[in-house]
Amino acid sequence: MKKTKLALASMAAVAFIAAPAYAASSASASLTDLTVTLYSLGKTAPTITFATGSGYDVYNYAYAYDSASNTWVSNYSLTAGTVSADAVYSHAVATGPSLSAVDTPVNLSSSGSTLGGSGNGSNWNLGQYEAGAQQYYGNSTFTLSAKTFAVFSANGSASATTTVGFDPLSYNEYATASANLSVSGSNGYNGSQNSNDGVGAVASYSQNYDYINNVYTYSGQSSTQTAPVEVSFSNTTNGALTGNFYSSASVYGYSYVAAVPEPETYAMLLAGLGMIGSIVKRRKAKQA
């Protein structure tokens, strides 16, 4: 009976040790409520026309790698082991006087997340994700009427988070997200014009020094940025001008930090070890 209790207590302690809280990396980005507003610089009504770019005007992508299963996955929305990534787009409503469009600007969003795993030596479980949704016009872009000022605006959001950040015995975590708008083209004279704006977030690890125990401690980071994003394109000439429009929402990150027990796990482990010690102590007392 005594041996049974001791065995059960030992099994309980081992079970507590094997219940880790995984390190994690996650990121998300989006451009929403994307609109185009036109202002007349002359006496005629302003217009803008968007044209598709040989089928490559809007696309999304997502990649994920899970070293535990040695699996690479590529799709628009996916899950590979402890890794997930997603990238989507939806058409926005373009606004403005006399605005016509073959393919209007779109809302974009992407997200990704992964859990770190446990291992030994160089065999650490790695989770890595990458995702993005983009709108890009190449040869065919937009045409802006004479004496017109165009403003492209959206609500941008980017968020990145790591939980453990860095493990001296393994590697660090990383997460980044960005949402961007850009327009470029000729100014109608002998020069060019371009306008760029965006939001971004990055998370890795924070390092602190514990003077009492004379050791470095590490923690994860969290970063979020939400702000209006705005770019513009001006045509002050008496003829139409062609410009290039680009928007993107993208994320990237990885986590291959060893699994770390939660505080509750340590508490249960200590309780289990205490139980074992108590049993052993009583056993020795009776034998004496």
C-alpha cells in the first residue's frame, strides 16, 4: 500500500511537469474603410477610373511551417500543426464625385499565429507563419482627370505579440505586422510624385537584469498601432494623368522557444514533491 501511494504521488508530479504553457507568437494587420475622395482644382467635375493589371491586381497568400510534423503549407487560409495563417480581401466602396471604376480599391486583412514547442539540443519545434493581402496595379493603374486632387484613405491597424520572448537555452520569438498605402506616378511635367503612409508593429523580447539573483530575465512584448492612413495624388495639368496604386496588409512571425511551465504548474509540482517527501519521512520513522 505504501509503495502504491509513493508511485501515485510520483506519477502526479511527473504529470505536472509534463503540462507546459507554450510560448506563442501572433500578429494581425488590416486596412478597412478604404475610400477615394476627389477634389476639383478647376471648373469641371473630377473623375478617376481604375483598371485591372493583367489579372494580378488583387491577391493574397499565406505560408506556414511546423517543424514538429516537418510540414510546409501554402494557401489563402491554412493551419499546419500549431501554426495558422489567413489573408483575405473584400471590395470597398469608393466614394467621390463622378467616380467610375473597373476594379475599386479593396479592404485587406491578414493574421497569423504559432505555438513554440519543447525539445532538446538543436531539435526545437519551430512554428513559422507569413501571410499578406495586397492590391497592386502594374501596367494598368488609375487615370485621374485634369485639375483633380485625389485622396486615398483607410483605417490602418497592426498588432504583434510574443509571450516568452527569449529563452537563453533556445531561441527568441518574433512577430511583425504592417498595413500600408502608396500611390506614385508622373507629376505631368518633368518630375514624379509619390505618397506613402502606413502603420506597423513589432514584438520580440525584453531583457531585464535581476540584481538580487545576478541573472538576466526575459519577457515577451506586445505592440499595437491603430491610425488613419492617407496618401494623395495630384493632377494640376490640363490633361489626364496615370498613377500607380498599392496597398498591403501583411504579417510574419515565428516561435521556437522551449515550452515553459505556468506558475500553477510549479505549485502543483511542489505539492506533489512535498507529498512524496512526507510519505518517505513517515516510512523511515516507522522503520526506525
